[in-house]
Amino acid sequence: MDAAGWDERYRGSELVWKAGPNRFVEEGLAGLSPSGRAVDLAAGEGRNAVWPAEHGWEVDAVDFSAVALRKAERLAAERGVRLRTVHADLTVWTPPNTPYDLALITYLHLPWPEMAQVLSKAAGCVRSGGTLLLVGHDAANPEQGHGGPQDARVLYGAELWRPHADILRAETVGRAVTDTEGGSRTALDALVRAVRK
């Protein structure tokens, strides 16, 4: 889906996803010293950018949907924190010269050449010793899990950061989701926490 498609989706409801952070973002960042600069790439409505801002991080939220970024700014204001929003397509985004201490990517699913480019930029914009956190639908999800993209070309596993960082945690994790009939199902996500080399 392109930026116009995402703008339309974000216009369709107050929040497409809940306002709280993804639980793997909360768990993955627990224990980090809440200081320094962070960037949330493909930030959407800002739920995963607002959470570190509430915990003392200076956060940039980057997304190609202007509608989503307006919602992120509104959510940050409601929570009493500041976000710097950056309206940009990540495939052409140029990171600032000042490095970040944390880069966060949640549920960004692009065909591999574009995803590899974004991962390289994410790793490159973090200082040596900084943290990289990736959460997304796992390649095993279409066969063994529930929901998410079904196109294998945009799914990934925990190995993605290996060229760029020292892996601290890389695994496939289950996440409870409610299906259309109101029942509970399990989605499979790739979760990677790494330290920039």
C-alpha cells in the first residue's frame, strides 16, 4: 500500500491500532536507560514513539502518511510529551547527522530490496553501542500463525540485523489477537534486539 492508501486507512477511524505501545516494544526497551535520542521508523499513529517519549527519550517519528503523523502529534499532546514528526518515505529518507541512541521499527513490511535499504539506514543512524529493535510479522506466520501480510516477499525472520549489529535477542514470538468471530488466535512475530557494532 502506498502513502495515499495509508492516509485513507488512517482517516477511516480514530485510531487504527490501540494507543498503548506494542507489548514487544515495551518489553524490548525495558531496562534501557531512558536518555538520548530515539527514532521510530514507520511510526504510523505514534503509539510506539509516544511510549519512549513518556520515559525520557527525545523521539523522532518518521512515516510517509501525513494523516498518521497528525494523529501521532495529537496522541503525544494528549500524553503531555513531545514528538518531532518527519513526513518521509523511508526508502528515500536521509537520517540526520546527529546519531540516535535507539532505532525502532515495528511492522514495516517492504519487499526485500527496499527493506534491506531501510535496515541499513536504521543501523547507520544509530551510534556505536546504540540499540536497534525490530518487531514484525514473522515469515512463519502465514502457515503457522494468524493475520498479517500473507506475501512471503515482505515477511522476515530474526536474521535481518546480523550484518549490521550484534544480536542480543532474536526469536519468533507469539502474540494473542482477536479474530473476526471474537475468538483468540496467535500471530507469530519476529523480534530482534541488537546493539550497533
